[in-house]
Amino acid sequence: MVNVASLINYDIKEEHIAVLTLNRPEAMNAMSKRLLDELNELVQKINEDNSIRCTIITASGEKAFCAGADLKERKGMTEDQVVEAVQYIGRTAANIENMKMPVIAAINGAAFGGGLELALACDIRIAADHVKLGLTETSLAIIPGAGGTQRLPRLIGAGQAKRLIFSAKPILAEEAFQLGIAEQVATSDDLLQEAIDMVQSIVKNGPVALRQAKLAINKGLQTDITTGLSIEHLCYKETVSTDDRLEGLYAFKEKRKPVYQGK
């Protein structure tokens, strides 16, 4: 279903795949309050729908995935309102990161500032080969404030993250791939299909297992290895009593594809 009046288009692909498309191309898909409101509402809706097992976030056009905060909207804000606006972008990124399913960013165009921070909150990033990405905030005499200073070093290491953040220099998709910011690069024409192909390889697997694997990885990265292993053990235990685990065993024995129900 597509709502043309909305700043976010929402589609269901092949039953278990949700696609959210930022649809404000005239403003390079910048994150206005209205766009963030709609995005958070849809993220919550998807997260509560057990039939959806994976989400793709992309944007309309080829020029921009998201240019970050809406600076025109921010012009008339007080300092307190600016801080609240940045916190809202940060909460939105956290809501995406905490979705119970895998989330893939299909980066169709430029992703700067908060736009890249939004992509960093996703589990996997696929970038079109022409795009530029960057945390460019220091060029505006501010710093990334919606998770960039925390998620980027965890993804690519402190030294490379500092180089990119301190210089405010955008990089091309190929360098983003080499650094590990993007897990895959595709042509513009193939980007969405590449994302769907990846998602198809994910959604065929056990939904509870995917949820617990994501939880184990995300929570484990925030702690030491001993605690992380305990988190992994607890997440593993959540999968043992599921109908899906038994279905996987039966399907293997019967040499057929499993039909998982997320139970």
C-alpha cells in the first residue's frame, strides 16, 4: 500500500518484507519533524506485525538517501529546540536499531549527517555505486548527535571514524565498502533488487532465531566477551523450545524446505 500524500511510502513485498521509502526528494529527503513522526509511526507498526520478518529502508530518486536534518526547518529554532530536534533524530535511529527484525538500508543517494546516522542504525547497508556518504557535522561547527560518534567507531574502528568525523569529508560508495560502512555496493538500477535478494535469503530462516541472533550481537557488542557469551546463551535458549526449531529438524530429515511460522 502506497500513500502518495505521505512523506514515507510503505510497501509490503512478497508477504514478509516491508519497504519504507523516504519520499521528500525535493528536500533531499531531509528529516523534518513530520517525516520523523511518520517514520516512527511506521517503524512501530511494522515491529508489532509478526508477519513481517525483515525491513528495507530506502528513499525516492537517485540524488539523495537522506541529507540529514532539515536545516531550513532548524533555522527558526531556539537552541533548546535544536537540541530536542537532534535528540528526536537520535531516538528515531535507536527505534530502527531496536526493531526486532533485521533492517537493511538501501542507500540510493547521498547520505550525510543524520542521514548516514539513520543508515548506521540499520543492521546491513547496501549502497548504490554513485553515492557519497559522510558525517559532515564538524564543517557546521557541531558534532554528530544522533549516534554517529558511537555507532561508526564500533563499525569501522576509532581511528577511521575519527578521520571521517574530524575531516567532515564525504567518501564514495567504494571506500565505504572497503572501510566496512557498506556491506555491499550495487548499481542504481539494481540496488532495490539486490536488497530484496538479500532479504529473501534472510526471511527464509527462522524468525525467532533471527530476532535472537540480532539481540545477541547488538547487546554483546556493548559489553565484555564473558558477558557477551552469557547473552548469547540466553538468546540461544529462547530458540530451543520453539515449534520452528522442530520444523527445521523435520525439514532437514525429510529433505525439504522448512516452513517457519515464527513460533
